[in-house]
Amino acid sequence: MKPTAKYESILISNGDKDSSTKAQSVFDGDGSGVTGAFRGLRRLVQTHVVSERIRILIWILMFFANMCFHLARKSFSAVKGVLKPNCSANYSTSGWEPFSGPHGNTYLGITDSSFLFTYAVFMYLSGYIADRVNTRYFLVIGMVGSGVGSILLGVAYFADIHVLYYFILVQLGTGAAQSASWPAVMAVMGHWFGKQRRGLIMGIWYMHTSIGNILGTVIPSIWATCDGPWGWSFVVPGFIIIGVSVPVFLLLVPGPEDVGLCPPTHQTTQTPLINEEVVSCKKAKPLGPLKTLMIPGVIEYSLALFFIKLVSYTFLFWLPFYITTGNHGYIGKTKISAQVSDWLATTFDMGGIIGTIVIGGLSDLLKVRSVLVVVSLVLAAPLLFLYRHFSNVHVALSVVLLIISGATVNGPYGVVATAISSDLATDPLLVGNDNAKATVAAIIDGTGSLGAAIGPLIAGAVSEYSWNDTFYILMASCLISALLLSRLLIVEIVSCYRMRHKNQRWRSYRGADRPRFRDASAHADSFLDLSSTRILVPRLV
């Protein structure tokens, strides 16, 4: 019995005038008919293998690059317990001026915010630039600048610098350098990875944030002990990120067009055949910031991320300090040192890993993203209340609450910053010009970073009087961010209902009107359709 065949539409040309010639060039010149078709198919498969290998390389490079950005960013949080100590009676230290004085919490908050405000403001500019320059150079410059800034903070210990303005100026420069990270990384990831399984792929990839935060706590904690040489807590992460910038500079390919490959399937400008997306290899001009703001959902997600990052970064920068001071340094009957608090704080980031992967994977499976984000944020508010009032009962209970809270806070943060940002950058309204990935990422994450700058500043000022009020602000922020996404929540629910109703009606027709090729012989003589620049390649089943 002869095997049946199905046909797939595979794009060959990029819309140039001489598309027929380009389409024909895919086949080996010596072959004709079926033989030539299979030779062309073999070449296409080889190209696909090369493309997949490059994608794996890009995934790994971007994972470690942004992981190092977070590693260097987290160091200051890990050292706070030494700069303004609450050490056990077995140690004696006066801390580090000016942070050990009566207004130490406020000074720590100002130092945090000097970094975060600069990071947020420069993020908008970085997104505009990243869509217009070579992303490889732009990203490497940001990595080296971040490393130098981290090293300069460590120099304060070895040079015995106690001037507040020194720390502020270094943080301002570091914030500007770190702002290159997210727009550049998201632009590269968006160029190489399409919409298929985006939530799961981005969710797994986004583990770099939590892993970077964990390493940014664990590595500095080696030296961030009472009377320890805390300068190395900044110097070592600085050299790590500079070292990782070398393979990024040597191996990073900013986009498929740079190696003669077509972009992934979210970049479509033509009507597909049999539900196959058709890819355009032509690189579009970058989109302006004002036009980017007009993309549906950009403003709402930007404002929502403002409050989500306010919560996330307050925990990122203040959780180790809160663990050592919020309950007078005790959990149950256990005295918590600065080093132990750093280790406990990593469980919040572990929860973020779980939350991002679960929400990202479910969003791909259920075809909804806003619904899952809103549900998670609503759950986060009571969980933060429970953590504040019951985390001092036992260490195990504190760890469990931190993991669940991290999942419900950092999970939505990761999905909005990655999968949803990429979805918006490839909105159907941008057909023919979707080269706005860095700009969209910069607007959404830049607005979120303003909240990230305000959160630690508020925590530094309010915590001097009441940690309860600090947590109430964080709970309110979670609920406000969920409220801001209410319109998109309704839109997704209505869309899902209509799609389900449409699918039920479609099944009732039993495929009578579905376009399909039932007879392979009817198309056996038409492997190459030059008029539509598509190749019909047989696939044996």
C-alpha cells in the first residue's frame, strides 16, 4: 500500500521582486521533480538544525548574562545587615558610617533608590537605543559598566570611605549601566523565539532572575558577616559579570537576519496556507515610543508592573534586613544572624522560580495570561499578611510562607516582564513592523522600575516606625495591580467564551468546510508554486 501524504506550506522568499528565482534556489540545481523536492527538503532540515543550535546558544547566553546583572544588583541588599548591624552578642561591631547612625534605614533606602530611579529613567532611553544599534555591543557595555560599579562599592571598604554621596554617585552610575540589561536581552530573545510555547519557554528562562538573586545573596554572604571584609561582597560579583561579558561579546548573534536565517513565526505579513504561519525575512524599522504606547495593553501592564515591582523589589532589597530586625532578630527561639537571614531570604526567590514556570506553562495551556496574573496577585495580599504576623512562630513556617509569597508575587512579575511583553511586541496590529521588542520591554519594565525605586524608599522610611504599615502598603499594591488588569481580565474571559462557543459550532460541521488535501496525487505535480512563492513539501505519515 502506498503511503499517503500531507502537504505543508514552507516559505521561501522574503517578498522581493525576484521571489521566484529565490524560491527555486532552495532546490539543488541538478534535481528535478520529486528528487529535487527532497533535496530541497534536506537543505531546509539542515538549516532548521543550525537555527535550533543557535537558539540554544542564545538561550544560554541570555540566561547567564541577565543572571549576572541580578547577581551584581542584589549584593547591596546582602550587606545591609553589616552596614547597619543587629548582630548577636557573640560579636561586636559598630557598623559602617553613615549607615550605622540613627537614620541608617533612611540612608539605606536613599542609596537603593538612587540606583533604582536611575535604572528606571534610563530604561526608557535604553529601549529606544537597543532597537536601533547592535544589541551585542550595547549589552556588553552594560555588563562591563555594572561590574565596574559593583567593584567601586567594594572599594569603599578597602579605602575606608564613609561619605554617603560616594555610595549615591556609584549607585547612580551602576543604575544607568544596568538599564541596558532588560531591553537588550528581551530584544534578542524576541528575535530568536516565536510565540509557540512562549509562556513556558520564557518562564523557564526567567529562572535566571531568581537564580541571580539567590547567588547575589549567597556569594556576598560569605563575607557579609559581623566584622567581616564585606568589600569582597561587591568585588567578586563585579568580576563575575565582567567575565561573563566576554563569551557574550564573542558568541552573541543579535538576530536571525545576521546569519541569513528568517525570524520566528510571530513575524507574519502574509496569509498562511493550512494554518501555517508565513515568515518575512525583511527587517522592519523600529517603532517609535508614542506608537508603542498605543499598542493595546501596554499602558495597563506597565502600570500593573509598577505596583508588582514595588512589592518585589521591597522584598529584594529589604527582606534580609527585615528578618534580622523585624522580630527583634528572632524566629521562634532562634537568634537570626545577618548571614542566616541572607540564606532565608533566598526562599522568596525560589518561590519566584516555581511561580513563573507554573503561571507561564498554564498560560500556554489555557490560552490566558491576564486571568492567571490577576488571580495570583489577589492571593498574594493575604499571604503577605500571614507572613508578617506568623513568620516569627517557627523557621519552617517562615520558609513555607516565603516560598508561596514569592510564587504569587514574582510569578506574575516574570510572566508580565517576559511572555506578555513579547506578546505585546508582536501584536497583530504591528504586522509588517514588529521590531519594537526592546521599546515595549523598556516601557513596561521601565515603568515597573519606577515602582521598584519607590518601594525600597518607602520601606526605609516607614520601617523606622512600623513594619506593619510597610506590609499593609505592599498588600495594597498587590490588589491595585490586580485592579489595573481588570479590563484585560474581562476581555480574556469573554474571548475564551466566544472561542469555546465557536469551536463547538465548528465541530458540528464535521469538517465539511475545512480546507484539506485529501488526495496527494492531485498535487503531486505541483511541489513548487512560484506564483505564491510557497513550496508544497510532501510529508509521509
